Amino acid sequence: MTDPNVARAARLDTATLSDALDKHGLNGQCYRIQPRSTDSRMTGRAWTLLYGPAGVPAGTVGDYIDDVAPGSVIVLDNGGRDNATVWGDILTEVAHAKGIAGTVIDGINRDVALSLQLGYPIYSRGHWMRTGKDRVQVEATGVPVNIGDVRVCPGDLVRGDADGVVVIPKAHEDQVLATAEAIQHAEDAIRASVRAGRGLREARVQHGYHQLQTREAK
């Protein structure tokens, strides 16, 4: 069954959704989480996992992939660690085959070549080859996590494109999506007016551009 709000979010870019989040006073822009390829696009519901430092004996980095539903976005909180990876080519291959929408990591991944070859979207703080085995371990799944200073709960809407990742809290998604659609409509109208010969200043005034991102009064 198609999720209507996932479909709505997929038609909007992250910049527009970012402006809508700002208008509602919501923090959903994942700071410094970037695509491994600027061709990447993903939209889906968050499936979350929290990592912590490995204990003695060390726990596993996780065999969770079989539990993730197709269409989900896998969201991995590795505390921003950049000295060990939590995602590589086997996970990429399995996720791609399952129809998982993409992966977001507050940390780094490796094996970028396969993700580029398959067109599988990965968003992270960077990439490097060193494994997370015996360095980090799974603490919990299906819990709230932190990605680029954004709280992500299971089921939240996640949208990624060439500019990065935004997360829309499930409790606010209808109003954020409606605002983003209104912003997109106004910006399309401004572009059309300019293409028809109108000055940008005039077009912006006509279509209320300067009010589009203004935060609503509480």
C-alpha cells in the first residue's frame, strides 16, 4: 500500500522542506550529513538503530538488515564517529535487493564504489575503510536517535537529495508537507512570472516570497 505522505515528500526537495520546517519552528535539517553521490534521492519512514562503543567482549555491529521493511530508510546513529564504519558493501547489496529506500548514518561508511554502481543512496559524514567490528556495537533498535543534531524517531519521514537530509517528525508531517507544498507553488509562480518578463522584485512581492519562510507566531 502506498504511503501518501511519503509520496508527497518525494515530490518536494530538501530545501523546500527545510524552509517549511523553519516556518513551524522545527529542527529537522541533519547537519553535515551529506550524500555519497549528488545523484542520490530517497524518501521513506525511519528505521532506527543506536550504536555505542564496543564492550569486552565486544558485541556485534548488527545483523538487523533482514528485519527492515522495503521502502524504509535505515537510520544509524554512530555518535558522529569518523574512526570506524558501520556500513559496507554486503549491507548495500542486501538493502538494494530488498528495495530499502536508503541509509543515513551519523558517522561514516565504506565501500562507496558499490553504492555508486547500484545507485543505492547513502548519506553520512564521510567515508573511510576501517571496520567498526570490535570498535562499536548495537545498543538498541527502534529507539529515538540523533542524526546531525536532529532527533529521529521510528516512523518519522526522511527525505534526502543532493543537498542532504531532512527529517519530518511524524506528529507534524501533515502541516509541514502542506506548508512545503504552498512554498513550492509560490516559488513556481515566481519563476513563471520572471520567465514572462516580470522583474524578480515585483514577482516576489506579488507571490509573498518574503513571508514564505517566516516563522509562525506562537
